Amino acid sequence: MLRLSAQRLRGLPLPSLPLRGSPGRLRSACGRQGEENPPSSAETRWKDKAETVIIGGGCVGVSLAYHLAKAGMKDVVLLEKSELTAGSTWHAAGLTTYFHPGINLKKIHYASIKLYEKLEEETGQVVGFHQPGSIRIATTPVRVDEFKYQMTRTGWHATEQYIIGPEKIQEMFPLLNMNKILAGLYNPGDGHIDPYSLTMALAAGARKYGALLKYPAPVTSLKPRSDGTWDVETPQGSMRANRIVNAAGLWAREVGKMVGLEHPLIPVQHQYVVTSTIPEVKALKRELPVLRDLEGSYYLRQERDGLLFGPYESQEKMKVQDAWVTDGVPPGFGKELFESDLDRIMEHVEAAMEMVPVLKKADIINIVNGPITYSPDILPMVGPHQGVRNYWVAVGFGYGIIHAGGVGKYLSDWILHGEPPFDLIELDPNRYGKWTTTQYTEAKARESYGFNNIVGYPKEERFAGRPTQRVSGLYKTLESKCSMGFHAGWEQPHWFYKLGQDTQYRPSFRRTNWFEPVGSEYKQVMQKVGVIDLSPFGKFNIKGQDSVRLLDHLFANVIPKVGFTNISHMLTPKGRVYAELTVSHQTPGEFLLITGSGSELHDLRWIEEEAVNGGYNVEIKNITDELGVLGVAGPHARKVLQKLTTEDLSDEVFKFLQTKSLKVSNIPVTAIRISYTGELGWELYHRREDSAALYDIIMNAGQEEGIDNFGTYAMNVLRLEKAFRAWGSEMNCDTNPLEAGLEYFIKLNKPADFIGKQALKQIKAKGLKRRLVCLTLATDDVDPEGNESIWYDGKVVGNTTSGSYSYSIQKSLAFAYVPVELSKVGQQVEVELLGKNYLASIIQEPLVLTEPTRNRLCKKSGKDEI
């Protein structure tokens, strides 16, 4: 059995905290040695002004300083409260991997590793970078499916990744017990790096390019000025900064409070164990690849001639340092550790001994138990923050070592060029809001930590901390009838179940228990009339003297006339799609803007920033939580709603894309004739407290027409059949609107010089390299979700963006980007799904004509109406 050696780490606990280790001489598990006395930077200079002040000297903050300075920014200053690496960086296990289940973070991981490979040569500082590769172990069939799912999501990226069999695994890691192993997911080039040495190399590079790194220099106050600059106060003096970046790690919450923000972050304890020399390890001729036993929920790597392994215990057993949330990080904390707790991780220790039997005879020389910061969803928060000018964050890094290099470059590019270099919406700090309470943050952090190694299914839902305070007025009415999905704090119906149907959450890589119910909802909307809760939409009211001029500057489309709505896109300076919104001109100079739930504060921040920077005289109000929204769609939608209002809803009087204020059975609503289903429909905006009453009235009125509910899964099928694009899938900061097929909404000839106009003209003149196309394919029991690889002639040539089963043609349907030369209707390609390539054909879009188009064609042919 793994034994504790007498040589285990010892130290003096700090008063009132179960900490292990003195602030003085410490040796980490990897042999890094602390300083006898905390060092100060050799810099004696002080700047009164800075272009960018970075707060925090961990690997992330230092990486940003390095990248900004290297890119040529003058007056980059980093302020660290004690010494570089204090907090979480110094005791990290230092794992590096190309792998990430998300498609965007793969780019961050890739950029980090490529930087670390050349950093020693560039700076002259040893970084201790080992790249023996890594293997994720599958011991269950569903885990093998997950590997296949991840392979198709990696094929169109630069990362090398392979599924390997048991024989190859044993050859690469001969110390394994192979009894249960079915397959491995192998990433060449993965490994580990010494976090302390990495940070020091980045610091050397930052200084080389002109950045000032000052420590100890704790920030005591942050004062915003009317011109958008900041006064940064420290014991050494004050400094005027054009922008500040909170990269304070464990102290990020305290820094956030200085500017009036409550960042949803919480420190958790993470342990890893280091053994003494193991003869079988010492006898190896090459370093073992990093091992991740996913069912055992731990990582394991070679550490000199021994092994290091770190488990992620369940949410019930893991330890949250919640006192730090309420009371703050203890004064003087920097390079200390918590008391180890082997009992808490014992089931994982036993799993590791079963998988790697040589551990049974090994001695433990170190148990490192240190704090790391978690956000609710385990992902960091990176970028500018809505509501506070020129305040940026790079916080919440549970895996800071692998993220540091790539995030430093990503943020540097964004700061210097005014737009993100690629889509990374999942790290947007504005994905959280006032609904993100401390209780929610703790519940989700526990869940996220415990779920570190669970199977990552498509359409995954996680249930801790739900519901939040942000529920629609229909939540209590609908919660027992449907499977709810989580959208920016809201609960929204994904699909509804009937009596006798399986109501459980059953995630799968294949068609599962929602497949038939969603088909029924699809038919409901196509043949009768359905109602959907759309309350999670982001909703803004914009009015004022310069409102038309502001929106004309923001949007590539023309401004709709009073009483009308259109679809409009905000582009970046480089001509990429930053956002898609519906714009309704309600009264002269007053507009209602609608965006997706996940884009609410992302879009609002952009609008507010442009309004301030351009000096526009407007009032911008976020009314997302004030309004509920019901969508009513289907061929009988007009018949049902006409019973409830005196307003004429006929096609001649209430035209497609018109907006009117009216009453539905005495409940005031703003009605817009629009539906993401592409069928006849209206969106009804109303006071949130009226939602339940409005819903009941509509459902009662529609009994004769067979009215029923439908959810977002059915709506997704309907919009795909109509070839409606979705922001975040078909369009985002990686795509321009021309390749996305959005030409109809882009008015290059309008007089206003909207953001991105000149770049888009250049893109159009140069010609496109790829196009978005619509594909159909016959599969088995699996459907495209988006981000799968597209193959042609034995090579990966593109990727899907979204997909589903089409209940009208009984085949799978997907959007995909392919090279222009492969984008013609009738072209055949292959779509990779769960390790198998399926033949797919490009079709003329849309698969199903929208209701307004069908209606127009019927009138042209002399018929009344469909």
C-alpha cells in the first residue's frame, strides 16, 4: 500500500487557518524552492502613467505583460502584492495539454504549448518543459464513444490527436494494469512544465521588451475617472492607467470589489501526491506519458524517478474554502499550503494503485494541498467587463498553467486591435450577472470540480444551484411538464413530455428519449399552433437624440421604419460578426433590441462602449429581467390570437416584420410578427409578472385549434429547415457575414460608415475562401450537433456548425463551412460522426420555405393563402 514517508512536507500553520508551510523556506512537490525572504523586484523605477496596469503576478498576469510589451505597447506595468507566483501558480502541478473538449479553448492550449516550446530559447531562462505526450484512458464503451466524439471535433484543428488501442497504450506506459482498458486518446506534445520557472521566463521576457514588473506593490484602491482612465493606488504611490486588468488570482474578488463588482469566484482545495523513487520508474528508458484515468478521476505523471498524481474528488467530498469568500484571503497568505487530507482522496488513491500497481509499494514524500480558484462553470473569465469602463479581467483559472500563454496572447491582441482575435464567448466574463449569487457560485464550483472527469455529452445539463432567482413567469406552470435547459441563469423548456413518456435526463451521443417528443412538437408547429417561452432573450431599450445615428453606426443593416423590425448585425472593425439582434423601431427614435440569452451583456457592453466613445446622446436600458416573451407559431397562430385582441392581425394589416403595441385580453403586449420557426407567428413582449396569465389565456383560446407547447429543441429543427443562421454557430467572431450567407442583411451601400464596412468591402473584393452550405445525410441513430469534421477525398476540408434530425425528410440536416470550390449544390462530402464517415449532399437552401415566402408565392400563383 502507498505509504507516507517521514520526509513529508512540514511547516508551521498560520494562526486560525489549517495551513501547512511557513511563509519562508518551502519546497514544493516538484522540487521548486521558495525564497528565504520574499523578493522584491529589482526595479526602483515608478511610473506616474501607464497604458495598461495588470494587477497580479501569477503566470496569467505575467504572460499578459509579456505579450503586450512584446507587441510594442509602451508603459505596461504589472503590480504584484507580494512576489511573483504567490497564490496558486507556485504549487501547481504544471500539466500542459493540447486537449480540450471545447473547440475554442483548443486554440488557447495550442498557443500556450507553442509559446512554452520556444520560451527558453527566447529568454535564456530554463522552463523545465517536458513533452512525453498524454493518454486519456477509456475503460467503458461510453467513454470510447466520447473519444470518437472528440476526434471529429479535433480533426479540423491543428492539434494532433489519435485513438490508440490497448497494445499501443501498454507499449507507451508499460506499468499499467491493462485488464479494463479499452482504448486511449493520445495527444503527442502534451506534458508538464515547472510553473515557477515558466513565470520567471515570462517575466524576463516582459522586462526585455520594456514592461515594468513591480513587487511588492499591493493595490489598495482603484478610482475611475470621468474620461475612462483609472487612478491606481499603492503604498508606493499612485498611477494613472488607461485600462486595468484584474489578473489577481485568489485575490480577484477583492480587486473586483474595489470597482463595485462581485466576481463569481471561489477558492477550492486541490491535492496532489508525490512519491519517492520507484525502481520500475527509474528503470524506464524514456519518460512516461501523462496519464488521465477518467473513471478513477485523477491525473498521473512521472516526477523524476517517482510518480505524481492528483485526484478530483466528488462534489460531496471536495473542500471549498468558503470562509475566504466572506472574509477575504488571510493577510500575508502567499506561498502557504493547507493541511493535507489523504482520507478525502483515498478512493482515488486506491483506483490509481489498481491501475498502476507499482504505486502499492511506493512511499509518499509529499502531499500538496493548495488553493485554486474556480468559477461556477470551471472556465476562466477573460475580457472587458460590462458596466465598468476600461476594466478587464483574466480571473478564475482552475488550470492557469495551460491557459496562461494562450490567454496572454488572446487578451493582448484584443486590447491592441479592439476586437477579440477569435471566438471565445465561453470565457466572456459577462456570461454571469446579478443572478450569480455566492450560494450559486459555491454549488456550481462543487459540481464543476467533482465533474472534472465525467463523460462530456452533447446537450449536457448540470443541475446544481438551479433554479436561480432568474426564472420566467411560466416556470412554476411548466416545470413539471418539460425538461428545462439552463440559459444565462434562466430555466427554459428544451422539450415537453406526455403521460407515459420517459421524463428523465438521459444524455447520449446518439438519439435518446427526447427524439420522439421533439418530433411531435415539430409537427405541432408545422400543422397546428404551438407556444414557446422565449423570456431568456436579452432585451434593451435605446432612445434619445442620437439613437438613430448610433444604431446606423453599429449595424450593417438599414434602420427599420417606425413600426417595423429587422434582423441586424454588429460587425467588428475587421468585418466579423460580433452579434446578431432584432431591431424594432417602436416610436420615433425609440428602439427595442433583442438578442440571444447568452449574448445579453456581451452585446450590451459593445453597444455601451460605442455610445460612450462616440459621444452619442442616448439612453440605453437593459430591460431583460422586466419583460417576459411568449412565442406563438404555426398555421393557426393568427386564428388563436385574433380571438383575444381587437387589433386586426390579417396579413394585409399586420405584415411580416411589423411591430405594434396592443392588448391580448386586456394584457398590454408589444407584438412583433416574427418567429424563429419560420412559420406564421408572433413574439409577444409583456411584463414578466403577466406571463402566467397571458399563457393561460392563449392556451385556453387555442383549445379548438389543438394548441400545445414546444421547446427549444423543436425550434432548432424548424430554424435549420428554414436555413436560419444562429449566432455562436453559423456566425461569430471567426466568420464574416458574406461567407455566412448573410448578404441580404448587409447594406454596403447605405450612407453610414458602420463598423466593419471598409473591411467588408475589402473581403468582398478579395473573394471568399469558404462558404456556409446546407447538408443532408442519412445516418444510423446519430445526428450532427455542430463542430464535426467534413471530409473530402481523404482530407478534412471543413466543419459543421450545427445540425439535427429533420423530421420532414427523415434525414439528418447540418450547416457546414466548406471551401468555395466544394460549395455547389449537389456536391458530395462526408461528415464524421462517432468514428464513421457518412455521405452528405449539399442542397439548395432552405429545405423548407418560410411561411411568408410560401404565402407570397401562393398569391403570385393566384391562390389565397397557404
